[in-house]
Amino acid sequence: MKLIVLDRDGVINEPRSPFLRGPDDWLPLPGAIEAISLLTQWGWRVVLAINQSAIGRGLVTVDAMNAIHQVMIKRISEEGGRIHAIFFCPHAAEAQCACRKPNPGMLRTIAQRFGVDLARVPVVGDRLRDLQAAASAGAQPWLVRTGLGQQTEAAGNLPPGTTVVDDLLTLAKQFIAAEGKRR
């Protein structure tokens, strides 16, 4: 199985400061929907792993988060893409849970549910915590320069083996080109 794990804000959609509050805040990044559609059409299972501390802090409800995801899933579906699952950590940072990135718990849960070896799974994010979670879980860290990715890259200290690309569409096209050569 080909599985890819994506962060949401800054990878698929424009980040909002301090966070998305509802479906009207969701605005896809250029090329992100096309990227997910391409990955889906080439047999990839696309899964999201996102921190949602606004829920744990009582600033956003699970219903509001689900409404955001319904809009996102609909837009992606209309373009031939699919989000196969969404995993989220609702805890505030001070909860010190195992599932909140940069901890690897959420990624390990994804691996268990999908029956995959994380060593072969790309994990894509725009923040250091996304990359740290991937490295801690033994997955492949990928940094996109969208969202906060440029600042993350400039700050340095990326986990060893991190691959940096401009955006999700560039990554998708690289994966598809590599697969085309193997066929």
C-alpha cells in the first residue's frame, strides 16, 4: 500500500492566524487539491495527521473542525481526489500527550490502523514539529515551503533525511515521475 501522511494547515490550505475557526476560513493552497487528486489517481492513500489544540483549549468545537473537513473533502472529491482518513490530536500543548506532534503517537496509530511500515511512508509538513514527529516515528520527513515552510527551512535544524520541496504539487509530481520510471 502506498500511504502518504499530510499536515493540513500550510500544506493543503492557507494557514489562518491563530487557527481555522470554521469552514469559511478554509482556503486551499495553489496546486494542493490537484496534488491530492494526482496522488489518489496513482493509487496513494492520503491521510491527514493534524494538531488541533484549539479544541483542547475550548476555542473551536469538534463540530466546527468537522465542518471545515467536510468543505475540504468535498472540494478535493470534486477534483477526483480523496482523503482516506483524518487523525487529529485535540489536546492543548500542556497536556503532554503522546499524540500531539512532535511526538510520534499519532503517526504510530496511523501505521497500526493501515498496517504499514512507517519507514516507507512520507510525512509532509510545513513546521519543524511535523518533521520531528516523522523522524521520531521512523517515517520519511518532507518539508513544503508553503505555509510556514520557508521559515522552518531558514531556521535550520531539520531532522536528518528531510527532503524539501516547494509545495505539495511538486512533491506529487516527483512521486508520479518516479513511479512512471519504475513501470
